[in-house]
Amino acid sequence: MPPVAPLAPTKTLTIALIGNPNTGKSTLFNGLTGGRARIGNFPGVTVEKKVGRFQHGGYEVVVVDLPGTYSLAPRSADEMVSVDVLLGRQTDVGRPDVVVCIVDANNLERNLYLFSQLRDLGLPVLLVLNMSDIAERNGVKIDLSLLQARLNVPAVATAAHHRTGLNEVREAIVQIAKQPVAAPRLFPAAFYDESNRLQSWLAEQGSGDVPEFLRERMLLDVHGEAEHRTSLNLGSPLSQYLAAARQRLLEGGCRIPLVETKVRYDWIRRQLDGVVQRTQPTGNLTRSDRIDRVLTHRVWGLLFFALLMFVIFQAIYTWAGPIMGLVEIGQGWVADLVSASMSPGTFRSLLVDGAIAGVGSVVVFLPQIVLLFAFIAVMEDCGYMARAAFLMDKLMTKVGLSGKSFLPLMSSFACAIPGVMATRVIENRRDRMVTILVAPLMSCSARLPVYLVMVGAFVPAITWLGGAIGLQGLVLFVMQALGAVVAVPIAWLLKKTLFKGETPPFVMELPEYKWPSPRIVLDRVWERAKAFILRAGSLIFCVTVLIWAAGYFPGDHRELQNIESEIEIEQQSLAAEESSPRLEELQQRRKIVSGELIRYSYLGRVGRAIEPAVKPLGWDWRIGVGAIASFPAREVIIATLGTIFSLGGEVDLDDEGQKSALVGALQSATWPDGAPLFTLPVAVSVMVFFALCAQCGATLMVIRRETNSWVWPVFTFVYMTALAYVGALLVYQCGTAILS
């Protein structure tokens, strides 16, 4: 590859940050850019695009943070993104002027493998030896001058955690961008001859000039993404040609793919000879080693992990509750303020039931998201996250996932939204996608109101062992566990079909333990919270308003508005909390009119239209409407059922009177022929449907955000709805047959 020409004087530089996981890359990014970043996705893939800026030496430097990786041997479209960025094939980024490779100063030999691949690109490379303070504490001494001379690149020692060495990195970036670079040649001459021969063959096939780096990856990565992408145009002849080329290399003593590992590590060991010295005997245990004797122990490590997961789950499920309650109180206060300042009408309903409810449905998730990502940020920054993944990997691999899938799935028991967002800690695309697709099956807290109403109303209060075990509690437990049990075969099936491929070996650096930086933790939590509000939040808001419109139009609301006006006038004439026969009559009339309006709304019409489809589940159109209306959030079905059964839309399950009224209305509901609508099989059918269905528009919008595609939220909705329908059908039909 010819040398890259020196950079012409400009005022803008683009740099790419890349490194192994757990080397402090994100910390360095935040240190260079001040934590100010634009976060999105690269087009067509699930890889997060994080871009920041800083100014130095008269230049504005654009920093592109690439995903953590151990090598530039892409096996999927997501992994190919880093290569495309480095080759300038991502038009929304452009080719970097400088590549900053971050390595862990404690593990220099392993980390330089990626560095050696970066040199093959022919781009200026700056080597940043991060966590140098920890390396020095562990007795690792690095001759930086000798290392720079051996590698022929500038190197800077940093402790990004303490913001040490950041100015040196900025200065080195500006200086190196002006220097020409020649790519080194580490492989035998026969390999490069075969690469040139491949270029000639590709040109004959009409593929034009393929970058040398991609040709080398085609030869080295059997069935890799470089080969796959080129074969889309050339088909099987390319695979046949590459197989023949690899055979020629084998006959010449160059075995693919083993030659790459051997050549690169041989080169790395030669460069590091005399550069790295250890003042402490290698057998001495470091502080991290002593901690790991407990935290990665097969017994004590699992006990600590279980305790930590319990604390995290309690934080998301319980501790966030009061804050979420304050959000709901604030939402109600704003809604009351708007209602008091406007006469009843369509516009007021739009503001109160559409816009304010839509904003509330977004903000109410923030406490859980903030708490979860605060825990994740602390675990990542202190070094424990890698240990947690190590501990759980053996269990999770039995269903085709990795150890890093455990935390997102566990978090989804509280709420699938932070759970799906937490999958960003999973580097492997297949594992991440499968985790995202099964996370909504975990029985989140929003399903609980449905279970409580149905169990309390229709499951007999039978007990055993002197009341120690009750049927109602048993049914509630089964419903809570059902999604997790079903997720196991679903995950296995997804890994065998849509996301099949070789299971990668579990490779993960165990970084040194260190105290988490409050600044870094707060920066990461802020990034995630802001991303949720600005991206997923806007979609959730739109879905909520659309469902409001479907339940409001096209009915004539004048009678309801007149009743509401009379109620407000009557309330003004009474003291707070005081009632009157006239007020009670008006409120009852409002409930009846509201029920009629939703019955003939677009939502009600859809419910009546789908009644033939849901009748095999034991449902009528009213339950069908409840299922459709709960699409923005599952717990909405309680308010919807309250409206349909003329109890009003504000059913508070903490109020025993309102809960009893709803239970009584459901128990007395009948079919047109007078037969009871709700029976035990119908109640269990409803619970099974809600346990397995994707009745959460907010989660689907977050899946859209995380996967950067509408395909996967649609797929999630379809497969989960089908699963829920079949499960509810079997429960109802079998239950009815048994009880009859």
C-alpha cells in the first residue's frame, strides 16, 4: 500500500478512537470531548455512533468513538462498521485523519494485536497507554521512548480516569496528522503476492479496486464479513477462488487463519523485548487478584453476585417507586391545572389525555432508567462488570447467550425499557439481538395490576398446609415466571435460526479494580437518560397520542362535556372531599356516557371487528378493546376496563372501594345470552396473553431505537402476539374442557 500523503493544512481533523473492551476508551472520549457527544446509530446496523468534538492548536477535532473490539476481523455487518469507518466507507463520518488506539498498559502484549492490524490500514496511529498509574502501582515499567522507536509511532501514557495525559494526547493528535505513514508488512511475501493476485481477479470480475486491507481480510477471515459482502455481487465464484488461494498459501507454508495469530504475536514480542519490565515477581498477587479470589469464586463469587443483583432489582422495582409516584403526582397536578383553566372539550382532552399523558408515560420511566444505568456505570468503571459476565457465562451459554445477557434480562423483570437499553454492554451482535428480542418476555411490573385483578376476582382462595400455600399466590408466581420460562426455548430457537453461527469463545479482559469516578458515572447516566428522552421518548409520546385519538373519535362528546361542566360547577359549590346526591348522579352518568363513547370510537369499532378472532380465547369485544388500548402500556387495561364497564377511567387498585367495584363489574359482566363473561379459564387466558404479548408500545419504540430498524420491533410484536394468542387459546380451551 503506498504511503498516505501528508495532511494539507485545514481547520478540521477527524479522529477515530478504538481499543479493546475495558481499556478506558469511553473515559478517554469523555475526557477529550468534555462529555459532549451526539449519540445515534450508524446507518442500517445496531452499532451506536458516538461523536464528540474538541478544539486544540487551531483545529476543531471531530472524535468518533468506535465499538470496543479485540481485532479487526469482522464476522458480521455490525462488526464491519469499524472497518468501514477506518477505510472511509461510512459517508456520514468520512475517513479519519488519525486513529487513536487505546491499550491497557497492564496488558500491553495482548492489546497490541489490534494495534498491529490498525497499522495495516496505512493511517497515522497514536498509541495511548491508558491506566499507566495502575500499571506503575503493579510494578510494570514501560520504556516509552524505546517503545515509540520500535513501533515507529508516537505513544502517550495516560490515566484517563484521573484526567492525566489528556493534553499530551490532544497535542500528539495534531502533530501526527501531518506526518506521512507507510503500512508495515508482517506476513510472508507469498501472502502479499496472493493479495495482489486476488485484486487482479476481482478486477476481471468487475469489482474495481478493492482496498488492500479488505483483500487481506478476505484471505485471512474464512467466511468473514469482508468475504460475505463481496460475494453479494460475485456469488460462489469468490468463495471458490478464496479456497484455492488459501490452499496455495498452505502449500507454501502459510496456514490460514493460524498464520495471522503467529505472525502478529511474534512481531509484538520482538517489539516489546526490553521495553516492558516488571519490578515485582510475576507470582506476586496484585490487589485485584486478591479481590478476585472472593468475587470470582465459584461459591462466594456467586453469592456476592446474587446479593448485588437483588439490590439492583430492588432499586429498579421498589426504590424507584416513590420517585415514579412523584412523577405521576406531577403529571396529575399539571393535568388538573389545565383542566381548571379550560372548559371541557376536544382540545382539553387532547392536552390532558393525549399530550400530558404522553409526556408522563415517557418521564415516568426515567427513575428506573437512571438507577439501572447508575449501577451499570459503577460496575463498569470499577471493573466488576467483566467479573459478573464471567460468572454468568456458563449458565447463559446453555441457552445460547453470553454472561453479559444476564443483567439486561434481570432488569427487564422491573421494566423491559431499561433492560433493552442495557444490552449495549453486549459486544457480540447475535447475543445482543437475541437478548433484546426475549427481554420483553420477562414479567415486568406493568403486568402485575392485570394479575392482581384477575387472581383476586376469579381464582379461588384455596390454601394448603394450614394456609402456608395458597392457590392465588401460586397462580401469581406462575404468571410472573411464565415469560422467563418461555424465553429459554425462544432464545435457543432464535440462535438456531435467525442468528445462527459459530458461538464465539468467551474472551474478556479482567481489568484492574479501581474506585469509580463520580464524574464518569454521572456522564454515562446523563447520556443514557438524554438518549431515552430525545429518541425513544418522542416515539412513545406519538404512540400515546395516537391511541388517545383512536379512543376519542369520532363520537359526539357534547353530552359528556356538558356533564363534566356540571360536575365542575357542582364541585365548586361544595367543600373539599364533600359529595352530594346530585354530584354522585352526574359522576355515574359520566361513567355511562364514557363507556358508550369508547364503544363506538375507532378503538371500540376495532374491538368489535376483532371479536371473532378473540372469541376462541373466551373474550368479547370489551376485553379485545382493553388489549388494544393497553398497547402504549399494559397497565392501561385497568383504566380501559373501568371505562368500558362504566366505572370511569381512574381506577385506583390501592383504593379498596374502587378495586372492589371493578372486580364486581367484571364478575357480573355477561354475554348477550346471559352467560358469565369472565370465568376462571377466561381470567387465566387474559393473564397468559398479557404475560406473553408485546403490549408495550414504549418497549417496541426502544427496540426500534436500539436496533436502528423497524424490522425488529415489528418482528417482536408479531412473534410475541402470536405466542400469547396460542398460549391463551390453549389455556382457555383446555381449562373449559376440564371444568366442564
